[in-house]
Amino acid sequence: MSSYPFNNPTYQILKGAEQGGYAVPAFNCYNTDGIIGSIHAAEALNSPAIIEIFPWSIHFQGPEFVKFAASICHAAKVPISLHLDHCTIEADVYRALELPFDSIMVDASSQDPEENVKFVKHIVDLAQKKGITIEAEMGRIQGGEDGVPTVEMEALYTEPELAADFVTRTGVHFLAPSIGNVHGPYPPGGPKKFWQLDRLIKIRQLLSISDVRLVLHGAFPILDDLMQAAIQLGGIRKVNLNKNLHDEYLNYISTSTQTGTAEMTKLQEGSIAVWQKEAERMIKLLGSEGKASASQ
């Protein structure tokens, strides 16, 4: 399509973030509570947002759940897109291209670098026909997340020069570099020990003439000053959020059900409110509050 990727919802949302110098929250959701809570937060603060689900949802909840998620995202009062995160299995990528995702993360980062390039380029070409934009990863973002293998903390950092070559050769729209960020618990020292902001800044500089947006994975634990530096200095425009949202949500459900007095409707209303509160905090931290009109 001639207007691709400019009319793609995820592309529009992140283009607005680039122009405004802020980042957009990408909320990892496993059920309707997370999706609804995230949308409520975005609407309450007039913020653009991205809802992310994993390939697990395609398999366990089925294609109709994906269609529901896309429908409710696109019906929101603010720009919200639906993204498939960490699609590591080739068959899942092809299946996702037939579903109403706005964007897909093709995670072939554990493969040989040349194979990563070839596969991502192939999917970018196929996705163009569907109007879907593609995110990819360079380097190996360590740790465990749904669909992501756990590996040792011998971090394989993204080389800035190779990142520029990767973007040129694949035509990818969004890039998740490995700068020492981790999926799951950090070893002693945490993010401040392992994050290399200088590396991120160099990657941003080399990609400045391209139309690619940078994405941050493995953001937990949330360190406000480090996060803002990654956004303001490193050009991060999308931040994947998972554990900080689910910890508060699950704690509320666990506490409420232990008392044995929670009705199902009240339990869901309360758990969504807890999710929404943390989602709103993230929106404010990332700077996307009040920026909904910039994404349209």
C-alpha cells in the first residue's frame, strides 16, 4: 500500500513520540483485565498507548481473543494499537500476519546474525502487504519472559554500527537494542550496573537519519532517573512494561480472595483499578500524558 507505513497505528503513535521527545507505554497484557486497565489509564490521562500480547494468547485464548483485543484498542478514545511481542517461532509469525495486529515483534535474535537479517527482511516484505509494521531485536536481551529463552548474564550487547546495517538491510520499523537490559531479575548491581547508556546514545546517533524508533525491553525494576535518561538522551520511544503492573495486580487478587468475601464483579473492578493506577504512573513517567493528539 502506497501510504505504508505512515497510516499504521503503531507507526503513527511512535512517530508522535519521536517528534515530541517522549516514550509511549507498551503494556504487556495476558487477559482482559490488563487490556481494560491499560485503556482506562490511557483515556484518563489522554495518552497514546500500545497493548502487547504474546503468542501464548494466540494459542491459548485463540484468534477471536486477538480480534477482541484489536477491536477494543481501536475503539478507545485515544490512539491505541495492538502489538504482538516476542514472536520467536516462524509458524507463529505467519499466523500473526493473518490476524488484526498493528505491529509484530519478530524475535530471531537468538539465531545467527545473518539469518536474523534474512528472516526479518522476509517478514517486513510480507507485512507490508498487510499494513503491519515490524519490530526486531539486535543482540540478546537476557533473561526469561513468555516465549523468550533464559540465558546466562554474559550479555551480548548490540554493536551500534551493526545496528545501522541491520536497519538498512531489513527495513525494520522499530528496533529493540540490547544495552544491558534484562528480562527478569538482574544479578547484583541491577540496571545501573549493566545498562550502557553511552551505547544507546551511539545507536541513536547512527540511526538518526533513518525512520526507525528505538524500543526498550527489560525495564523492570523501574528506576525513574535511568528511564528518563534512556528517553531523553537515548531516544527510546516505546517502553515494554510487564512485571511492575502484574505484581500489584496479582497481590490485590491474592489478598482479596484470601478473605473469601470478594464478589467476582467487585474483584475485577478492584483489580483493574489497581492495574490502572500503576499504568497511569508509567504514562506520567514516560512523558506521554496529554499527547494523544500528537499520535493522530
